[in-house]
Amino acid sequence: MRSRPLKVALLGCGVVGSEVARIMTTHADDLAARIGAPVELAGVAVRRPDKVRGGVPAELITTDATALVKRGDIDVVVEVIGGIEPARSLITTAFEHGASVVSANKALLAQDGATLYAAADQHGQDLYYEAAVAGAIPLIRPLRESLAGDKINRVMGIVNGTTNFILDKMDTSGAGYSEALDEATALGYAEADPTADVEGFDAAAKAAILAGIAFHTRVRLDDVYREGMTEVTAADFASAKQMGCTIKLLAICERAADGGSVTARVHPAMIPLSHPLASVREAYNAVFVEAEAAGRLMFYGPGAGGSPTASAVLGDLVAVCRNRLNEATGPGESAYTRLPVSPMGEVVTRYHISLDVADKPGVLAQVATVFAEHGVSIDTVRQQGRQDGDGEASLVVVTHRAPDAALSGTVEALRKLDTVRGVASIMRVEGE
Amino acid sequence: MRSRPLKVALLGCGVVGSEVARIMTTHADDLAARIGAPVELAGVAVRRPDKVRGGVPAELITTDATALVKRGDIDVVVEVIGGIEPARSLITTAFEHGASVVSANKALLAQDGATLYAAADQHGQDLYYEAAVAGAIPLIRPLRESLAGDKINRVMGIVNGTTNFILDKMDTSGAGYSEALDEATALGYAEADPTADVEGFDAAAKAAILAGIAFHTRVRLDDVYREGMTEVTAADFASAKQMGCTIKLLAICERAADGGSVTARVHPAMIPLSHPLASVREAYNAVFVEAEAAGRLMFYGPGAGGSPTASAVLGDLVAVCRNRLNEATGPGESAYTRLPVSPMGEVVTRYHISLDVADKPGVLAQVATVFAEHGVSIDTVRQQGRQDGDGEASLVVVTHRAPDAALSGTVEALRKLDTVRGVASIMRVEGE
């Protein structure tokens, strides 16, 4: 074993960073044995140095992150600050000064991964980011490496623990969205401002990263269709149950049937209870991967939290350190297919639509005609009189597979019908 | 991209080998782009050259595997022959002649992995074997690399598709073992001689490999406790259902509570229906990993078959080729902990025991006394008169956690009681 240690700079010492620092200390011997050289925490950059950091020696703490990454003797920079700036500048500066980077920064990778990869490549450094998607679940490495000899056609997963916790509560307790969100907040599963989670921004960033890796092309956050889950109601869950389904917020990355393009999207969807993703409970994450030769694979585990995320960071740290001792680098960006990302209108899937309609003869025929005119084939219809004397009924239509644009056109036309009082909900049906 | 191709020698061209050859041809451009250089099939060694091999040019086929691996211009040898010899000699010869090796050979790795690793290390070559455990499911790489910064405490999985298919049939249809085996054979899930699967030899080899990697120590096939599933009955499934469980053949690798030793075992066990492994159906495989920081992870997918296994082989091939272009090698053997493997008697788990007893007062007290004398604490007892007039009843005892040796002692003593007519079944209870 080499006796001279590899030096690690840690940017950020919050929930994840402090856990990384702790494990680097408590498991130093194991890490050294697995890497083939000791690793040493050489500096920790934080915003508020007065905040207590369990176990990190005071002399390692600095507020000058830029100076730390420029030191020149740093082997690996671990970036767990999050956000776009200053993270991006710090990472590119690290590459310029001869360090490799391990990052957990999904937002930055989804928005500007290509820039980071290019900088890593230019300076002959590694960029690893297992922790950016689905916490501790090994996913980036299996996709980049284990499945490197296969053709991935679909990646579909639950990649946000907060929203899965909320939807699971709604499903099991019959609670409404607000009530379930309150419980998630009280238990620490949701942040004070839950927008990034419940509106699907977090999941969309992960979808961009997964789609890019899976299809060997560039997919940016802006390419991902995004719909949050704040409008999912207890009534939707009741409808889902009637279909033998539950509702999950899914990130779905697909290769088009003709292979010439890809799509990436995040939205709530009904999935059959028999699908492995349906039984993913609480704040757990799981990602389903369909590959040509491998078939259907699933990866399951805790998608967030200090320790799980630190596990992913440290796995990358070991890999990057090994590469360094080998004077080699791991896989870089693989975007050679240059497949375009198609808009949501071209996605083909099934739909579950609940309509409030006038309770009189001929309405079903009118509605069915509108679907037919837009080329959307109906699988089943369920009609229910409301029996509250207001002359309204509800009509639940489940379609066969159709392009999203055709469905949108259908709904627009339905809204114009006098007999359609309102479109109560539209939900995609996946996983069949 | 480098224009000079990397040369691959394929040893074996059966179900897996022919699929590897096919994908190397049909996906040559993708593989080249991902590796950074073309890969070329330079030779295919088979036993019976007259057998038709779809798509493999006749001039590549040879019966002289030794000459092929000795050619000197081979970059990577892909070994999909299986068995101990000639596979072992061919692999070590390949290393001696400057080739790296990708193998799917679980038996050889479980029996003599250390020899192979040493030979690879001596000659500066790679040894990769993702396909040896659980087919296409990325498992070796996640354990060796993704979790390299974590401490794995437990690996528990369904790693044999044939037996899972049989047990699933027994569970869902109420069929007996023989009937379910016949169906598995008819559908091609079981071989004409199913011994290696149903007696747990195949799973035991995989347990040895997984335990060694997970705990960074050497575990050989002989170290693995093994019990097949041929004695599981429809009555066992009925008992399991009463407990809210099902029965799976599990491979379980554990670190002892004190951290000073490990165990590895394969046997049928009851697991709660709420455990993710309980819902693994048909011939699918799934492996649960518990790590200190990462928490509970699960990896799921097809555990066998030509295409899935080929996917794993090709993923390794891409990695080994990339390493070669980098003039580096991937992770080698990691056995630095040198943890001893404890015998089965030291394994601590729960038990479900069905006894046929005399249907008269005082029997339960006698039985309970025997458990207490051996330090095995009883969780629940269920007593049922058989009402067939023969004066027998059955007694179902579920214990708290106890060492396997204590349970064995208890059962031995129970057999000596006059009032105990027989021990109908003993099954471990896992996953709680």
C-alpha cells in the first residue's frame, strides 16, 4: 500500500457532508485497504464556520472554498453544496487545478452536465456523481458500466422520496394531499418549502441525468416534461383502486419505438398493483430499467438522507482514488448517439380521464365521438349517476395507447361540449 | 477513437456464448463508441464445431481452446464454458499470455477464486465476473465498487431461478414439490438433472462469491452451509400462510454481531409477505443488501438465460476493454479483513417447528421445558387436535432468535420424548 495519503477537499458540511467526514474518519482503515492508499480529509469549506460540525477538526474548516480547490495538492474534491453557483465554478476550478470531483449535485448535472464533463475531460480528471440520483441506490454505475454492453429502452422510477411518502400516505390512509404533506413535513420527509419535490423539479433533474446516461445522449432539465403531484386527490386514488392500480410520481425516460429519439418526463401516473414499483412504500426510491438483452431490472433503496447519500459519495470516492493510483480515469461523458429529445406530445401512453357530465341520454355517444375524431381509442368507460339531484353524472374513460398530443386535443374538444361540465382529472396509466 | 480493434476470444458458444457473439456483431458500433475502440471476435473455441452457431463465421471456430488463449494477440478472453476444468487452466493460461478475462463461471470462482485473482494480479490483468451471480442483475459491480465506501452487514437473496419458479408454483397453485418440478422441467426452467439447483449447490456457489466480496474476505464453496428445497411440502406452505409468510430458497451471508466472523448459508426459509423478496415471482432473482450507511437496498431481475447473462458479460467486456485502453486494471481481490467463516451452529435466527405429538394433557409443558433447557425462547405455540381419532395432535412452535446449534440440540431432545411422535418440519424464519 502507498503510504502517502490521497487528499480530499470537502465542499459543504451539512447533513451529507458531515456524514462523509465522519465515515472517512471512523472507517479510515477500511477505505485505505480498499483504495490501496490512505485518504486524508485535507480541508472542509463551509459557509458558517461557527456551526458545530461533529468530528471535523477546527483547523480543517475554511470559508474560502475557492482557495481550497486551488491548493494544488488536492486529489479529490467532494462537492455536496448543491445548486448551480458557486458549485459549478468550484468544480471546474478543481479540474483546472488537477483534482477529480465527486458530486451529489443533481440540479447542476441536469442543467449543465456537458460543461462539467468537458472540463473534466480537458484536464484528464474524473467526474463521478452516483449520489445525485436516488441516494444510496447504485444506479449511475450500473447504467454507465454494468449495462454498457446492452441497449436500454426504458428507465422508469420513483426518484423522489418526499412525494412517494405523501402518495403512499394518501393511498393507505385515504388522506388528502394537504393532510399527507403536513404529516411528511412533521416527520422531516418534506422541507418547509416543498416546491422542488411536489412540483417535480427534483425528479425532473434526475430524469434528465438518467435519460442522458441510459441513451448515450444529452438530455437537459429543460428537455424534461414536468407535472407535479399537488393536484392528485383522494378521488384519484379511489379511481386507481377500482382499476387495480395505485398512483406514483414517476420519472420516465424512453427510447421512441423507431429508435430515432428519446423522451423524458415526470408526472403522477396510475400503475398496476402487480408492478414492482407499486409496492415501493414510504420514502423509498426504486428504478425499473428495461434493456434489450438484460430484460427488466429493478434497483431499490433509500433515495435520500445523510447516511445513504454519503454511502454513494464514498463509493465514488474509492473509485476515483483507485483510478488516480492507476493513473487512469473512469468513463467520461457518453453522448455519441446525439438522439434528439421529442416533446411530450409525441409520448405514447394510456390515459384515465374523469369527466363531470350532464346526466342525460346521448352524452356517452357524444364523448365517444370526440375520442374517435382525435384517433384516441377507448378501452373502457364507466358511467355513474351522482344521485344528488343536480343532473350530473361522472364518466370515467380509460384509453388504449395514444400520443399525448392526441389526448390533449381530445380533452380540449371535450371541454367545449355543452354536456361536459368539467374534466375532473386526467391521469396517465403506466407500467402495463 | 483508436482504429486498431481489441481482440476477443470466446471460450464456449452455447446459450450464452452464441448470444455474446451475436450482440458483438449486431451492436459493434455501439460497443466501439462506448469503449473507444472497436472490438473484434478473434476466435471461438467449442467442443463440437459441427454444431450450427448462428452468425459466427466458420473460420473463427476452433476446438483448440488452449491454442486460442495462447495466441498472444488476444486482449480479452470470455469464458462461458463453466465447470472447473478446463476452464481454470484456460483462464490462468490467458493471464500468462497477456489477456484479461471475463467469466460467468460461478462454480470455479466459488471453489478457487483466490487462485484466479492471484494469477490475474501476477500478470497485471483484469478478472471480471458479473455474469457469475444473478445473471443480468448488476450485483458484483455494485458490491465491489458502489458500496466500496460502506460496510455491508448482510446479503440475502433469491439467486436461483429454477427453485424460485418451483416454490412460486407450490405457493400459488398448492402443488407439491414433484408436480411443480415437472412443470418447471416442461417449461425449460429446470434441467433434466435438477440436482445442482434443487439441492442448493448453485445457490451455495453464488453465496460464497457474494460473501467474499461483501465482507472483503475469502469464502469458499465448502464454507457455505447448504440445504436444498426438495423436502418443502404443501403443508409447509400452509403453515407459512398462517404466519403471513411464504417460503423461498435463500442465500444468506451475514457478518456476526460482534463483527469478528461471517457466515454463509443456503436453505429454504419462511419470509413475511411484506418483505420485498416475498414478491419475487417465477424465475426472477433478487438480492437484498443491508449496509451500515446505505441502509436496505434491493437488486432485482432475470437471474439466468442466454440474453441476460450475455448482457452482464458484455458490460464486463466494455469495462475490461476500457481499462486496457487506459493501461489500467479494475479492482482485484479484496480479502484484507481475513474474517473467519463460522459454522452453521453459530448462526442466529428464528425457527418454525411442526411436531406430531400425543393428544393428551401435559405435552405442551414437556415440549416447552425442552426448549427452555436449551435456551431457545418460544415466541408462539399453536396446538391442533387432529380429530382423526388416532390420539395425535400437531404442535407448531415459532421461536425467538436462537443459535442454530441450540435449535439442533432442542430438536434432538424433542425426538427422544415419548410424547413426540415425530418432527414434521423445521424451517428457519428470516427477513424480520
